[in-house]
Amino acid sequence: QQPVQSPQAVILREGEDAVINCSSSKALYSVHWYRQKHGEAPVFLMILLKGGEQKGHEKISASFNEKKQQSSLYLTASQLSYSGTYFCGTETVDSWGKLQFGAGTQVVVTP
Amino acid sequence: EAGVTQSPTHLIKTRGQQATLRCSPISGHTSVYWYQQALGLGLQFLLWYDEGEERNRGNFPPRFSGRQFPNYSSELNVNALELEDSALYLCASSLAGQGARETQYFGPGTRLLVL
């Protein structure tokens, strides 16, 4: 089942912070975060695994609450380059290897 | 190091025809994933191949099929094309298939247009 992302869209000024949330109705093995700019392929940001392991870019932070089946991506001191659509992808415990992506959160960072 | 490559970049077909899309993974990656992204929508999981075997598939009809070759490259075939198959088809690769516990790196995609 597709995870639910919120908010659908957010507009930020440079330097502001934002949080993007991703929630699942099922227990999760992993959560993946990607950013996609218009006309381009999704770019990997972070992967969070059941058990606490995380892999990702140093400047990106995220959390994974296994009990609540939720993940959050934190955009801190946003830059113009952070603009794009952010997708979370989730792998549930009953669907090994199958990443279900949320509908995306559109982020616009303005000068 | 070369990233994931896909060919062709664009493909135009008519309804009822067949389309073949190709993907070459990052060197050393054995898992290949296929996704469909319709215009303005999120990514829909299509297929996962690892070590030449289909490991999982999404909720798509059987006319969507594929295979993975001994060199780990992959092919996605879409038979009896329908107008709603028009979309960007993305391929991703990862290290040895531990489900989705490895980072998936995406290729640039093939944009399929069905007329």
C-alpha cells in the first residue's frame, strides 16, 4: 500500500527549515528518500532501515519511528538547490524488495 | 564510475504495438528495478530482478514483463500497448538484493509515448 506523504507542497525562503512526513499503515523494513527535479531522474538522499541503520548524504537528516511506521525528512537552512519533489519509498515487511512510493511533496525554495 | 544507463531515451509507439526498454546497471550491482512514472504522478513499482530471477512484481498486468541477462542488464517489454502506458519508465540498480535494504540508483529513464 502506498505511503502517505505530508504536506503536499511547501514554499520556503532560503535559510528556512521544513519537515516532510511519510507514514505507512504497515510495518516497515526500510524507508528511502529521493528528490526529483523536473525532467530528471530521482536522486538518492537517504535510506533508513529497520533496526536503526541509516545511509545518506551528510547534509540531509531524517528519522524513522518503527513503532509509528513513520519517517520524517528534515530540510535545514534550505538552499535554492533544495527545490524539487521529494518522494518517500517504503518497503513493508510483507512485500520484500517492493518499494511503494508516496505521491510526493513539492518543495519550492525562493530567494 | 558510470551510472545506470537506459535506452532509448524516447520511444513512440502506436496502440497495440510492443515496446522494449533496456537498462544497464552500475558495475557491480546485481539488482535491477523497474518503475513507471505517469505524468505528474509518483513512481509505481513494476518489477525487481536479482541474479537473473524475477523476485517481485507490482500490480501490473502480465503484458508487462522483463528479464535480466547474465551481465545483469535488463529488458522491460510491454505488449499490446495502451494509451495509458504512456509514461516515464525508470530503471534503478542496487548491490546484491537484500530486498530494498540497499540504495537504489536511478537511470535517466525512457519516455514512452503511445499514440
